[in-house]
Amino acid sequence: MKKFVFGFLVALIGLVFSAFGFIYAIMHPGTYNNIGGLLGSLLCADLLTPFIVSMAVMIAGLAICAYEAYRGN
């Protein structure tokens, strides 16, 4: 149960950081070398790498939760 809570907290942290990056990119649109849309906004604000890292953290937390919920004991 402790590992499940840990996975949930890791997923929550990843969700919060990726949500902040997503919302910031949506509210400040921009173009980066003729790349528009969400990718252009993330590149223009230098948020692509933190966004990818926070999404990876969220996926890792969800994987921990799934593993702990469905492992056979």
C-alpha cells in the first residue's frame, strides 16, 4: 500500500508540472522557426524539455500504481 501511495504522489507531481507547462504554452502562443501550435508554443517558451520530463514522471507514477494494484500476492 505504501508503494501505491508513492506512485500516486509521483503521478500527481508529474500531472501538476505538466499542467502548468501546458497552460502556460496555451496562454502564450508563439511560433518557433515556422513551427506553430502547441509544439511551437512549448519551444518558444523553452518548456518542451520540462514538459516531456514531467509527462515521463507522470507515466512512471501511473506505472507504479498499476503494478502495485495488479500484482499477484
